[in-house]
Amino acid sequence: MSDNITEVKEEVTTAAPLLSIKDLKVTYRTDLEVVEAVNDIYLEIGKGKTLGLVGETGAGKTTTALSILRLLPNRTGFIDKGEIFFDGESILDMTEHQMQHVRGNRISMVFQDPMTALNPVLTVGDQIAEAIKLHNPHLSAAEVDQKVEDTLQMVGILPQRKVEYPHQFSGGMKQRVVIAIALCCEPELLIADEPTTALDVTIQAQVLSMMRDLRDRLGTSMLLITHDLGIVAQTCDDVAVMYAGEIIESGTTKDIFLGGRHHPYTVGLFDSIPDLESKSARLNPIPGLMPDPTDLPPGCPFAPRCRECMDICREKRPETKLFGETHRIRCHKFDQDAAGTVVTDEPVEEEGGKQDE
Amino acid sequence: MDELKNTAAQAAGAAVAAEDEVVTFKRPSQAKEIWRRFRKNRGSMIGLIILIIIFLLLIFAEFISPYEIAIKQIPENILAKPSAQHPFGCDAYGRDVLSRILHGGRVSLAIALIATMTSCIVGSTLGAIAGYFGKWIDSIIMRALDIFMSVPDILFTMTVVVALGANFVNLLIALTLAYFTNYVRLVRSQVLNLSEQEYVEAARAGGSGNARIILSHIIPNAMGVIIVNVTLNVAKIIIYESTLSFLGLGMPPPQPEWGLMLSEAREVMRKAPFLLFFPAAAIVICACCINLVGDGLRDALDPHLKS
């Protein structure tokens, strides 16, 4: 165990990631079926960096986020293998008690729908105060109160409104409150799970610019889960594209948006964005649907929908190939490409599959 | 892009500026706020006023008509009709009915209120544990509850009272055992529903432990339903308790008690129907008023309805 940590720390010295996920595999098991939600993913988030996790509904984005906080549904969600290191500590080896110190204090999460993420019978101030008191039990009532007001001020809400209930706020204001709760303990990592999906476009812009602002001011790292590539372009340093539980392409925002080589799925994603300048009458969607996660194809999961599908794609899962410093693509199309090197991600020695209780 | 940022910032700025002009946001104390909304409900106000009068009468019963009068048997007064001296008449033993109702009410209401509280606390605790933790804990609690519920309430209570003897504390135990089952089911179903809510998940993601989640997120949200049930149950328990005394299992005589008075009046119903009327009216008025107040409280406590 201790060996493991020192080993990781050596790796850390080069890139110093705040969070690193290695070879993570998550399944949901019920009596009837096994859903392979996340398959062997590798992710890293550097200190102060923002990683955008992109993918369509059901790709495993939220499952990845919940695994980081160990909040998978109790009886059905299991982490089968892999490791998650946060600031050099293994999250999967922590006790529930230690996890409670991490959640909300060092890693906090903003949920998708601000309408339901706030408790309707507590005032906004009480809810922020609760989070502060939980992780700073030594503060006096007056100090907590001061901090609540500061936090509200920070997200652009009049501090006097702390005595109001969530239903007295509009959607965008509620999301600000949710963000205030997430940021009041100044976490090192903020996980934002589609923070603007439930908001309309103008409010989206406000909330996003506020989040960018706070991130820069507090130096928080951020995992931004979204399916909106526009948001990614504006906000993220790095991007990972997820498909059917796998990361099929990752790299810096520049790699993904401007790079020459792309996974066909990424190409499809970009093609399906409406373009103001082109005059085409129709959008260009990717045909077909995501494969059934209870029955993934043996080869590349994208093969059934891929325009450039080859025979090998249906049989063998592609290796991840590294192009340049940062750009990783997982596709057979680049098997012969001499520019890239195959990344042999050393598999983490298995410990018989850990269960998340 | 930058333009977009600017407009967003401007919009945010404008929103804050607009809010600056609004008068300060002040939360009147919680109690005041609830009272303000409660007052709007006329029915509940009437219920509350009558209840307060009843409580005052019961509290000062000793001054209005001392306990001795309630148990003193005067042969000349047997079945005396209501008169200036005995406004509610006298019963088959020549005891003053008004005084008996006042002193009986003290016992009836005290038992009803305390038994409701105890059954609510016991039931809600079990229900919250069963609903929140689920799995085998839930199974054990709910199956044990099924056994409890398979025995008819009245039989169950009778057994307890007969086994332990009829007195104030044992009556409380018997009534608690008979009534806590409702709360277990009610609170369990509420908890099952509420623990699926996103704010509960958000609380967990914020590092809250189980106890905190139950106490500060789930129970307050279930409070409206619990309060309505509590008030309905107070009324039910008053009636139920009268049933017990009617069957001779209530407080031991000569202690007056509403149900007991009904039971005694039944024997002389033909000759003196007013003996039946007054205790029955007392029960009905109390039950009604408590229900009205409960109704108003539910509305007043629900923050969704705040204007």
C-alpha cells in the first residue's frame, strides 16, 4: 500500500496531477444485468487546471464523477478495478469517515439541476452555513455568518438574501447558491456535472463566466462534465472525449479543437454542431445509437457507427496512441501512423476487485 | 467571445444593481412568520381560540370547581336536570357534571397529547431508520411491525392495560404501542421518497454523515406530513381513550374521565339524555378544534406556500 503511494508520487513529480484515475472500471450490477458503465479509463487533472469531460448521455461521465467521490449507488454500483489518487492519496482505500472529510471540503460537486439540489425547507444561508460548519467545527457562529455572507457576495448574490428560501430564487441564482455551497470550503477540486444544462443560454453565460472567474481566483482545479463543446472551448485546459465508458480521445483543448488527427467519433461530434457560417440545410448527426452497455461489442465500441470502420475494429479493441506530448487517441485508424507511440498504460496490479461500500 | 463575456458580466452587474434598490431582505423570526400565515386561516383561528379557552378552563378547573365537587356524591342531586347551580346537571351518583367534565378533560387531554408525542417519536425514529438504511434493518423493523399490526389495536391495548394495571403511565404505554405503527409506515415512506432527492445526494457529496442527512434534510421535509398526522392522531387518541374508559379500562374511578362518563351515562340514557350530551360534545369539540389547528399549521409550516 505505502509502496504504491511512493511509486505514484514519483510519477507525480513530473506532471504533478491533483487527481489521477488509473484503469478505472465501474459496473452497475442488478439481478438482471451487468452494465459496464466505465471501462478502463485513465484521467489526470493538474493543479489549477480544468478538464472537460465530453460525451453523449450514458457515456459514463457522471459515473466517473460519482466514483471520484465514492458516491455510486449503494447496492448496485461497484468499482471493479483501478485506482483513484487525489493529491497522492488513494481514494478507494479511504474509510467512509475519511471520505466525509474529503467530500465537500477538498472535493466538492455541483449538480446538474439547481431546482432540486437545494433543500426546499432550509434557507439559503442555513445551507451554506451547514457546509461551512461541517468542515470547520471550530468556527464561532459569528465567523460562520461572516463566511456565509462572503461566499454569497463572491457568487454575486446580495448577502442579505441569505435569509430567503430556495424557491424565492430564480434558476440561475439557485445555481449560484449551489456553487457557493460547493466553494465555501475552498475545495482543491470542483466537479461540475453539467452545471448549466438546466439553465437558459444567457444565464449559462453568466454562470460560466462566474465559474471561470472563481476558478482563477481560488486556484481550484475543475472537472467539467458537459456535452456542450462550446463550453469546453471557452473554459477548459484539457479535454477528454468519452464514448460508451471509454475515453477515446484526450488532449489539450488545442489538440482536440485544432489538431490534425482525430478519432472518427470526435469528428462526428464536431460535425453535428450547427455552424453559423455554412449554409447547409441540415445538421450532420452521427448515425445510430450508443451500444447497449450491458452488451458491448468485442472490438471498438464505436465500430458499429463508424464511417471508417475496418475489419479489425470489430474484433480487437484499439490501443491508445500518443501523438505529441498530450494528444491521445484510441483508434485503429492510426495503427500504422508512425507519428504516434503506443501508450502501454501499465495495468494496475489487481487486488481482486474492490467494492465500493 | 469576449463580447459575450462582457454582456454576461454586464447582465450580472445589472441584476445586482437592480437588487440593490430593493429594500433589505429580512427574515422575520420563524415563529412570527408561521403565525402570520396561520392567522390568515379563519377556521384554524377559531379552532385555536376555542382550544385556548378549553385549555384555560382545564388549567383553572380547580378554581372554577374544585376536585371534591367532581367526586362528591350528593343523593338529593341524583340525575338532577341542568340548573343554575349545576349548569350541566348531575349524574346517577349525584355528582356535578360540569366539574367532572373539567377534571376529566385534564386527564383525557394530557394522556392524548403525551401519548401522541411518544408514539410520534418512537414511530418516526423507527420509520426513519428503516427507510434510510434499508436492507436487513428495514426488513427486521417492518416485519416486527407487521406482527404488531396483525393484532387488533383494541385487543392489544386491552391486553397491555390488563397486564400492567390501569393507571396514567400504563395507559400511555398502551396507547403509544397502539399508535406508533402509523408513524413508522408514514415516516418510512416519506424517507424512502426524500432520500432519493438530489439535495440529499448533494448533502452527501458535501460530506454530511447519515445522522446529519436524516436530521437536517429529511425530517424537516417530512415535517408537514408528520404534523398533520400528529394533530389527526390527538383527536383519534382522545376518542380511543374514551373507548377504553367506556370499556372500563381507563383511569380507575372515582377519577372522572370523558369516556367513563359516557359509559356511565349510557345506563341512564332514557331518563337523563343530557348526561350523554355534555361529555360527547366535549370530545367532539376538542377533536374538531385540534383538527382545524392541525390543518392551519400544515399550511403555515410549508415554505412553498410562502408569499
